[in-house]
Amino acid sequence: MAEATLITPLGTRIPTAPDVALVLRSELSSLADEIVAEIRRSVPEFDRPLRGRFGTGIRLGVEQGLRQFVDQIADPLARREPGIKVYQGLGRGEYLEGRDLDALQAAYRVGARVAWRRIAEVGRQAGWPAQTMSLLAEAAFTHVDEIAAYSVEGHSQARENATGRLQHLRQRLLELILARDRSISGDALSGLAREAQWRLPGTVACVAVTEWRGGGSRLEPAVGPDVLMDLGQPDPCLLVPDPDAPGRQNMLAHALRDSLFAIGPSVPLADAPLSLRLAGQALSLVQRGVIKCDHYVRCTDELSTLLLFHDEDMVQLMTQRRYGPLAALRAHQRIRLSETLLAWLATGGSAPQIAASLHIHAQTVRYRMRQLQELFGDAMDDPNWKFEMEIVLRTQLLLKTAPAPRQPA
């Protein structure tokens, strides 16, 4: 028989007298049976009846691997696509079974060991030279490494697809929780939460982020997997379940360490839109300088300020109605009298108490109070006037100025 030259998957030429591929091909059927039996015996995860998709996949993987190995020995240009899909499918199957690739990798090692044992015996009987056997061994184990790599690829793709779908579901869940129309039923929300693998919590808090500088739209693993988030929108936000649990605030401070943010109040899940609205309002007031903070603010610490600025048009109307006499003064005098009047409203009118709170002399307080009496007269005895004036003064002083009221258009 004329000598033939065969090329391994490594591109190495195998000089041989007989047709190596032809000899090996005659062994494939019985070799596949032997490999499957040994895999079932040696790999506990695969020690079960080979029925359904699992059994078909294992048997097909073994047969395809052997056939492709021999085909590549005979023709290095033979198409690999069908085999690649089989090995990728085995990797995907392991992910869907909830396993890592340890069992499948072990099965590949068992298959390689059994296959080489048979090849070595066939080569011995055929009298193949040592060089041919060495090159066949190299080709066989390289082939196993290749198909294992395809399974890793399939496993990774399945994980990425599942992760992407889960993120999409959680994004949709966040949108529904924060929707104001409440058109979705409780059962539908619970069903979507189960599908998104998210436990419906008793309480939540929303977090508004002024500017997300971290890149991307996710924060894992800096925050827990139960935190829903949307950082890719113009108004980034997070929804934190059980926000009063230990460590939650520190978790946010670490995860958002490069961003300014506001934590909304803890509320029942149904009131999540309220928590987000207040967090957004607090963040806006931080940006305006009304609320002072270096990194983040908790809405529960600023509820009175949030109330004062909830409807600024309403406060402006009060200002126009009550603040006129002070608005006519020079800014310096207006601020001093505003501070004194607010202290008087807060303390009940005692000059020494007002002086202590403002760190000025009591006589100065009495002088200012006379000026205020001249400006407002008997109105200072009206409880409604006192209530509205305190709202106006607190708002003006939070703005750090006491500007003249805006005139209506």
C-alpha cells in the first residue's frame, strides 16, 4: 500500500503506511459505547438513564467528538460547525441544569482517556511507529481541549442570556413599581416578581442619584442582588428593599461613592413612587444649596424643608401676602429683622430667649421688636398670621437671603 501523509488538527503531518483514519473509523461505534458507559460509571452527575435531551446530548456529543476527530485526521479542512454546536449545546445544558462545568469537564477527561486507550491498542496491533502514536496522542488531547472550550463558550452564553433576561425583567418590574397609574394588579406584580427572582419586600426606599459617573447601568457587586436600579436614564434611581436593615446605608455610600444622592423615606412597596418623588425633591434642593450635604442626604432628616418647598408657588403667594413690610427694607436690615421675627415666633416672645438664640444683647432684641411692631402692628397677635409668617421666614432663610417677593405678571 502506498504511503499516505495525514495532517492532525494541529497541522502536524502524520506519516503512516496504513490509512490511519480508515482503521480508526471502524472502531467508532463500539468505542462510543465504551466511553458512554465509562462516563456514567466515573461521573456521578451523569450516572442516570440516558433518556430525553440529556441522554441524546451525551450520546451525540461522544459520537460527534469521535467522528470529528477522525475526520480531521483524514481531512484537516473538514467542516466543524455541526460539532461545535453540539459542544456548545452541552455547555448550555449544564447551565440550565444549574451546574458548573466540572462534571462535563470530567466527562471529557474520561472520554479522552478511554479513547486513547483504544487508539493505543489499535496502533499497537497495526504496528504504527512511535512517531505516529505520539502525534496521534497530541492530536487527540488537543481535540478534547477544543471541544471543552466550545462547551465553556456555550455555558457562558447561556449565563449571559439568562442574566440579560433577568435584568430586563427587573427593569420592567422597577418601572411597574414606580408607575403612578397603578394599572397593574397585585397578582400581576407578584407574578413578574417571581419571574424576575425578586422577593416582594415589606418596605422599600428609593434613591435618586444626581449624576452617575460609574459607567454602565449596573452597580453589582457593590450593592446586593435584591436592589433594583436604573442608572442609564437621565434621572438615575435605585429601589432598595428593607432599607432600614443593618448596613444598607453604608452599602449605598460605598456603591455611590463618586456620586451625590438622596435616600427617600422607608415606605410600603405601594408607596415607592412617593419615596422616589421625595428623594428627587431633596436632591434638587441639595443642588440649589437649600439642603447642605457633602455626599448624600436622607429625606427623613429634611422632612420639614421638603414640606416648605413642596409647593413653592403657594409659599410665594404667602410671601406676597405677609412679607411686604419687610420686603421694602434694605437687604441687611431685612435679614436681621427676619431672623429676629422667626426667633420670636419660635420662642414665644421672651427677649432674653431670643437674644440667646441669636447671640445678641437683649436690648438689641427689644429695639428690633419695636421696629417689627411698627411694621406689622396688630397682625402680630393673629395666630394665622404667625403660622403663615413662620412658613415664609423659614423658607426665605433656608434660601440664605430674604428677597423681595416676586411680583405677579
